[in-house]
Amino acid sequence: MELKPATRPLETFIPARSAGQRDVLSLTLAPIPHLKVAFVGVGARGQMAVTRWCHIPDVEIVAVCDASKEVAEEVALHIEQLGKPRPTVFWGENGYLDLCKEQAIDLVYICTDWVSHVPIAVYAMEQGKCVAVEVPAALTLKDIWALVDTAERTHKHCMMLENAVYDHFEMAILEMVREGLLGELVHVEGGYAHPLGSRWTPWRMEYTSRNCGDVYPTHSIGPACRLLDIHRTDRMHYLTAMQTDAFLGEQTYQEVMGETCNSFANGDQTSTMIRTVKGKTILIQHNVMTPRPYNRMFQAVGTQGYVAKYPIPEVLLSPESATKVGLELDDCNMPLTASQIETLLNRYAPAFSEETINIAKQLDSRGGMSYFMDLRLAQCLQQGLPLDMDVYDLAEWCCIAELSKLSIENGSAPVLIPDFLRGASEVG
């Protein structure tokens, strides 16, 4: 569908690919059977990641780094207590510089605050390391392009640690979609409704207070893009965003920061609508302010079926799709029963062993999705396979923050979503 001239989207700058630099789509590297991993940022989130990696076969944690020497030493001791060799310890705000120079590191796993992700990841890749970066990996288009260009220049993996795509339900639905059980997808939704309460940190509050738009979009957009095979067989074209006023922002800022805030940029609720090159749509939402149950709002609408996860799993299949999987429908307009849904999800469940699933659930109270994410990352590197999520996924999912802000600041105007592959794929 062509847009009318009056509604032409706003555009952002796309830097040219430097001479000799090439894309890293489907990048594979030599297998690393015994994977050596280093962690930068081992606070609460980093410590949980360290524990998970201590349970992944053929992995050695060779170094840990934190701004606090005491925290880094505690984590090194924790690794020893789990029966693993003691890692080298680095500390200080710039301790990662020395860590990344160490030769015996294959992967740098970054769990620091949002604003420090990019300089650490860029430096690590420049030192010949693959990197995995917590969400959101980057906050601005400038930083996103820095990660893309560095990954392309160094030919190193740069993956964002988006665990929502490894939720059991989302993984099963992805397999259903790939087998065509929902027909052709036409619309996908996602969201992040999660009142933070006591989980607010000063740096997160400061960033949120100064920026409108969906500042934490990756849990929402990641599973949606996976279902639509974005930048592989389709591409996000443009978005438009809208937010409410900040009804709770200034009050929450006072509670977290202990000082007044006379202007809070981020609305309580943000909604972003995206259209793809092939005419599909995506709706994502963000709300960390108002009281409500945790909800990632995951749902998918296809020509032959519908699925949703929250507040309870729902699946509705056309008679044709139901027949394919041996299900009998009493009413083709009614969702499947809980028993039928369980049978269907088990049929399309990811191919992890029962032992792996049990370990994952023990290490991650959210059903094991973070362990599955780490395990898949390790397996791909160990076997020399392309990663499930590449630097272009990172770029597309992170860019929603700045582009939604740009849309809102311009009266919810449409904004073009950059082609981060710069024409390297055959999509649109």
C-alpha cells in the first residue's frame, strides 16, 4: 500500500557501510568446543547469569569484572563454591578494558547498566571477542549503528540477551507458525506491563524521566519479530507511537530519587504500531507505572488461527488446521480446551531434554527462559552455528525506543524504520 504524500514518514540517517566492511547476516565462526566466557557487571542480574553458565556443559568462566571489587570477589568465590575454577577478577569503572585484552576469552557477557552497554561491547569486539549484551543493548540510533558497524568490521557475534523469545509458550508458537498451523500471520502483539515499584534504580528512573516513548521495547518486539521472520523474509517498514500523560511520573520520581521532578517525559502508557513491508502489523505496549498484573501481551493473529498467552493461554484454530494436528472441534469459533492446548504445546515444544528443562526451571523462576537463552548461545558458539539472534535483531528491537520518541514528539507522525542491513538482504 502506497502512502499519500502528506503522510510520508520521517526518516533517520543511515550511515554508508565503510569500504571493506561487509554484513554479518547468518554469520558463522569456527567452532569453540570449550567456550571461555567473561562477565562484565556481576550485580544481581549478572550473578544470576554467572550461576546459569556454571551449569552449561563445556563452559569455563575465566574472568569476572564489576565496578565494585568486593562484588567481583564475591562472585569469583561463588563460582569456586559451585565447583568451578576460580576466574581472574577485574574491578573498577574501566576494569573491562584490561579484561577484554585477555587472550583466553571467547565471549564477553555484559550485564552492566543500560548506558554503559555500548562502549563495553564495542571495545570487546575490537579486541576480538564475541559479545552478548543485556537488554536494552543500546538506547540511541547512534549507538545502535556503532554496534552494527563494529560487528560488521570485526566479524564478531553481537547478540542481545532477549530472554522472552525463549519462553516455552513463545518457542512452541514459533514452531507452530513455521509449520503453517496459523496460516499466514497478519498481526502480532507484545507488551511490557510490569509496575516496577521497589525495582526502580536511579539510573533507570533518570533515563525514563527524560525520554518519552517505549524505552524498554525488546521484551515486546522480540517475539513478534521472530514470528514474522523480520529482516529474513520481511522487514519492519514504519511505525507510529502515542503515549498518555505522565500521571504518576513525578510522584514516582520523588519516591525513587528523593527529590522533586517538575517535568516527567515518559507517559504512563505507550503504544507503538508498526507496519511491515509485506503488509503485516505489530502492536507493542509499555507500562511500568500503573498497578496491573505482569503481562507481555503476547498474541498472534493468522489466517488460520489465533494464539495468546495472557492472562491465560488461548488457541483458536480453523477446522483445517485442527485436522492437521488431529484435534476435533466442537465449535470452530471457540478456543481449544486447556487440555487440547497443553497437548498442542507439548507437540511443538523445543527439543530440550527433560534434564535440561529441570535444570532451567531450577535456575530461573520464570520457567527457565534465561537458561534456554544462555544454553542456545553457548551451543551455537561451540558448534560454529549462526546465533538465533544477530546484531540486526538487536538493532531492530532497540531502535523502537528512539523512533517511538521521534514519532511522539512529532504528533504521532509515522517514522521509517532503518534497514540496518543496508540492502544486504532481499527483503523489500
